[in-house]
Amino acid sequence: MPGTNLTREEAAARAALVTVDTHDVELDVTRGPETFATTSTIRFSCAEPGAETFLDFVGASVERITVNGVDLDPAEHYADSRVRLTGLAADNEVVVAATGRFTNTGEGLHRFVDPVDDEVYLYSQFEVPDSRRMYPVFEQPDLKAGFGFTVTAPAHWQVVSNSPTPQPQDAAEGTATWRFARTPRISSYITALVAGPYDVVRDTATSRAGEVPLGIFCRRSLTPYLDADRIFDLTKKGFAFFEEEFDCAYPFAKYDQLFAPEYNMGAMENAGCVTINEMYVFRSKVTEALVERRALTILHELAHMWFGNLVTMRWWDDLWLNESFAEWASTTCQAEATEWTDAWTTFGTHEKDWAYRQDQLSSTHPIVAPIRDLQDVEVNFDGITYAKGASVLKQLVAYVGREPFRDGLRAYFAKHAWGNTTLDDLLTELEATSGRDLRSWSKLWLETAGVATLRPVLEVDDRGRIASAVIEQTGAPGYETLRPHRLGLGLYDVKDGVLHRVQRLEVDVDGPHTEVPALVGLDQPDLLLVNDDDLAYAKIRLDERSLATALAHPRGFASSLPRSLVLASAWDMTRDAEMGARSFVDLVLATLPGESDSTLLKTLVGQLQVSVFLYTAPEHREATRTATRDRLWEVAAGAEPGSDAQLQLVSAAAAFTTVGDDTSRLRALLDGTETLEGLAVDFEMRWTLLTALVASGAAGAEEVEAERRREDTATGRERAARAHAAVPTAEAKAQAWAAAVEGDGLPNAIVEATGLGFTRMGTPAELLRPYVERYHAVLDALPERKGSHAVVESVVQVFYPRPLADRELHDATQAWLDAHRTAPAALRRLVVENRDPVARALAAQERDARG
């Protein structure tokens, strides 16, 4: 039986048989807290009258199935998530009446109760295969239809879908019915319903097609923190940029952005009805990195209105193109049309770091990944799909030229509007406008996996001049494909302690050895930076002299981009066990004072945690941790009052605090008996400080509950769950495990928060050791016990006892993989991606032990 899976072959066969015209959905969400009524009326043609097909539905029950006026018995025609349709004619009308289930897992139709006012809020989340959790549907992207929704809900609610919200009509007492006009032809995964007593702020954007209504929605309890003006301003800039870039008017009738609770991802590009994670409503002082990330997310979803919604992939093997394009387009818009003109620097620092890490796991895959079924696509929302793909698209733009690339996009949208396409359709248009053959490029960059390493090899004569220069390119074992790169070489010299770029060359690198004759005869620079300006997708190495210069002048660069590239090279060397972790820690700690690039700071703090807790040799770890913690406090104290750096460094120092530490500074900041000028001890900072106290054994459950009651919100409950699980006692760990792993019913957000506290870095090893066996023992039953893919993924990832990072953990995970070769592919991949970083940590620890 197929369960809830669908194969590519089944989808292709159904698309060859069925052409959908209209799909009308009636929903009644007033029945109660568990279920809702849902009825689909679908009109479609059948290429082979007399054949049969099926609809998809995951819910409580199906009460009625009617095909062209003939009733079918649900007991015989509904099983295993499929509604079997028989007796099809050339033209058909099918009606399926069913009962759906609300979820609390961030999938399907999610139901949330706000603890502040007990109001109910609903939102849908359908990517990849979850529109079938709200209504019976042909669940695949190439069976588009005009969707019309009719929704009965409490009369005081806002009800929002893809089409403009109509005036409601009175229904039963206290309820009303909203009848939405049908959408243009779209895929089911971008249909949407958001309903509840949301507050809304409205505006309009000027589009080529006229004025487009804009709305921003959030829960009432979050309204005081909503900076709608800034979001509207950014949205309007995105409208203008994308319409000009694509030479195509915004394709929908309105554009609403709705902040949703307990959300599994950053946002979702539902047509004209974008849902966004509530973390982007800032109730406390946040880092500039998060503000910039919110802007990228908003522009990313707006870009999808054209690439993904107007023109849609035929099947999920082109998911990468959908997401990579939106990532490239949103970063381009951010850099060229907003205040974040250094957006590509942020991309290189954060997104490419994600891509490089993902691409070095044994689960890596080509950008164009083979998607055999829905189970495959569920695990492919990763750093390759997003960040590596966007990096390669950036290279493609440079390869064909920005104007030919733009012209190809314009032709693509004009030709394929409201249709479904493959990568081949896009390449055809780009070849026509650029005159380049892109098939060989596609094979090298899109159809092979892995990241290459570029290393300069210099010979210098007795006068200090370069006698020969070669760029060596190597691939990882098993991923030996060597690709062509167009990249910059930056020559830097030290003057008065500052690294100045004295020359820049642009070269083509191809094959294992590329000679660089332009360097021959030049004085050897103090630092030679391969991939200067970050044009290529590759790891880079520094020659011996350059590395020594970088280590001697950690703050030597005047610009954050070359500094971030050098730091990234040192980080790659640490991860690859070519540099000891303590050397990297020293480099980062010397870099932090005066650093103002928020994303670089965020990245460095994360790398510092991994280096200290996972990569440092065990015999040196405690001394390295305490020295790092103390240095972070020192740098925080010297940071500009109220600055982004101060906020990040105080938070980092708190995160490095654990059992046995002096916590008097944390306690004084929390109590207000000590202040740090400019530091806002607000909602989030209070939880940061308290969680560090809890994890150190200096505060307990009673204090956590008192803090939760101080501001009993959804976010407060998540922070409390994390803090409770961080309590360093066997009893607290057992309670967290029982509630989130063995128990049922916790919302997705609480499960994740509990796991983050359970495996907090610095947790005493003896508390996590018993869970090595328990973790692997529970894996088999998780998919059936939890039911939700999102919750299973969260448990597998956040409850893995990663802080142990030792041979016992690695071998236990390997033993599970060896014994479960036929386990579901999605589950095996998650476990593999837990094991691989432990293997890397063991190699790094061995290297660090050598000094």
C-alpha cells in the first residue's frame, strides 16, 4: 500500500490522464477543536473515458464520494490516503465530502490557542504534500486549477485566502461564511487559508496592473511589536524591482503577509497569501543579522510569486530551481534596491557556509536531485537546494551576462505563464539570449555533487618574487568532479598594521592544475587571497605566508568581505582537521573586538561553539571553554553600549556558561543589581540569562515557572520548555525526554524547544550518556508514533546527544545504520547527518591534541 507516499511515475501517469479545470472547496471550521468539515467539488477532463484515477486526502474520514452524480461507497473507495475514482467520463464532476483534522505540528491546517487571550488562530501550511490534509485534491504541482474557497468560521474572525477577502454572509449564530472568488490556475501546494481574530494593517502597492492591496496580519497579542511600515516599505521596493527585472506585472489580485505561530520554517509563498514565522515580529531587541534575514525572507517569498507561482515546476526534482532562484533573486534585490547593499557579503558568510557544510555530508546530492517520490522531497529542503543552488545561479549570471540572463527570464515568464516547466525550459531561453551552450555547464554544476578545494602553490626566488604560481583544484574522495571557475586573486600587503589590496587579477581555473602566469615576476604579497570578492563556489586555502599574515593580523582587513573569506578558510581547515581547534578559537577571539558585521559575528559565535565544545581535544576542552567564556565577557564589556556586538557577545558568554561556573554576573544582570551600559534586559535577554543560570545549576524549575508567568505567551512557553530541559539533573532530562520523545500531543514548537534545552552545549556528559542507547532504540517507532514528518524530523535532530561527540556515540549511530539499511530513506538520511559531524569532530579532536 502507498501510505501517504506518491511516486513520480504515478504523478506522471495521473497528469497524462487528467486535466483539472476548477476546484471548489467548502470548509466549516466551527465544529470544535479537533476536526472540521471539508468538501471538494472538482471539475476535470479525462483523456481515457472509462479509466480510473485517485484523489489524495489525509484526514479523519470520508463521508461521501460522488462521480458524475453516481455515489461511490467510501468504505470501498477510500483507503490509505487515496480516494479511488471510477467510471470516469470525458468531462467529470467529482464531489467528496470529508472530515479533516486540525494539527498542532505546523502541517495541513494548524490550530493554535493564544495563551494570552485564549483566542483560536488557524493557518495552513501545504508544502510539500499537505493540501490533502485540508481538502481532497490532486496533490501534485502540475495539476493546476482555479481554486475557490468557501469558509464558515466565527463571525468576528479575519478569513484570508489567495483571492481578496469578500464580505461575509451571516450563517448560524455567531458564525459567518466567506465565499472567495476563484484563483487563476495555480498548484494546490500554494493555496492557503488563514483565519482567526488577527489584527491587520493595510496599504497598497503600485503595480504595472494597477493598485495592489497589501495587508500585514498578526495575532492581537503581538500587534504592539509589529513594525508594519518597515515591512510595507520593503515590500513595495520588491514589487518595483521584480516587475522591472522580469518585465512582468505582479500576477495576483492582492498581497497579504501573515505572521503565524508555531511555524516550522521561515515562510511560505502561498499565492497572494504569504505566511511568515512569528519570530520575525520582534518583541525584544534583536541582532541586525536577524533584521536583514527577515528582509531576505520577505523578498524571497515575493520573488516566488513569479518563479514558482506564476510558472511552476512540473515535479519536485526542480524544487531546487524554485528555491535557488528565489534565493538569488531576493539577494540581488536586497543588494540593489534596499539599504542592505552588502547582501552578497552576508550571502557568502552565512548561506554559502550552510551550503559547504551540507555538501560535505555523505548525504550530499547533486543540485538537480533525483526525486523519486514524496519521501525524497521531504528531506531535500537543505543547503544544497537553497544556498548551493543560488551560488551556482550567481555564477551562471556571470557566465552568460546579467542582461542576457534578465532577457532569458523575461522570455521564460512570457512563454510559460500559468504553466509548468522543467529546468530544460529555462536553459532553452537562456541559451537563446546568451548564445551559450548551457548543457555541459548544467552537467558539471547541477548534476554532480561535492565542493572542490582551491589551493595556491607558489615558488618564490631569492629576491622574494614569484617564480611560478599554480592553483591546485582537488575534490573530496568520491566526488572528484573538477569544475571550471571564474574567480578573483587578491594581492594584499601589510602597511601600518592594515592589509591593503595592492592588485587584483581575474582568472579562469579549470582542471587539477591551473598556471597563473600573471603572478610570475611579482613580489610575493603578504597575503594572496584566492576567490577574492567571493565569485566562486569552492573552499579555499591560504599558502603558508598568507596564513601566517592572517593569524598575525586578525583585524587587518578594512572590509568585512575579505576578512570573512579568510576566516572561512581557517574554519574549513579546522573542520578538515588541518588546523587545531584551539588555534581557530584564538583567531576568532582576536577577531571579535571591533567587529560590527552582524552576520559575520553570528557565524563566528556559532563556529566558536562548535570548535570549543566539539572539536577541541577532550583534555583541553574545559580550559578552552572557561578561557573563551571569560574573553567573551571582556569583549562584551568593551563593546559599544547598545550595539549589535554587545547583544551577541553577552548572549554568547551566557551560552558558554555551565555547571560549576561563577554565575554572579548572570544573576546580577538578571536581577538588575548590575547593569551593562546599553544592554536591554528585555524579554529575550531575561530568558537568555535565566537559561544560562538554569543550565549551570544556579536556578531551577520554580524560577523558570515564575519567569513564564511573568509574561505567559506562546514564545514564553517555548523558552520555558527549553529552560526546563536544560536543568542539569537526571530527573529533568528524563522528564523532558518523556514529554517530547515518548509522549504525544506537544506542539511542534515545544518539541523543538525542549530538544534544544535537552542537548544544550556544555551539558554534563554523564546526563546524556544514558540517552545514547535510548535515542537509537526509539528511532524505529518514531514515524508511526508521531505521525507528523515535521515532528519526527525535529525529534531526530534536536534530541541526538551531539554534545558527547565521542567514539561511543559515533559507533552507536553507525551500528543503527548498519542494522537498519531498509529503514525509510528520510529517517536514514537524518541519522546519517547526525553521524557525519561526529566523525568530523573526532578527526578534529585528534588534530587539536597534536597542538
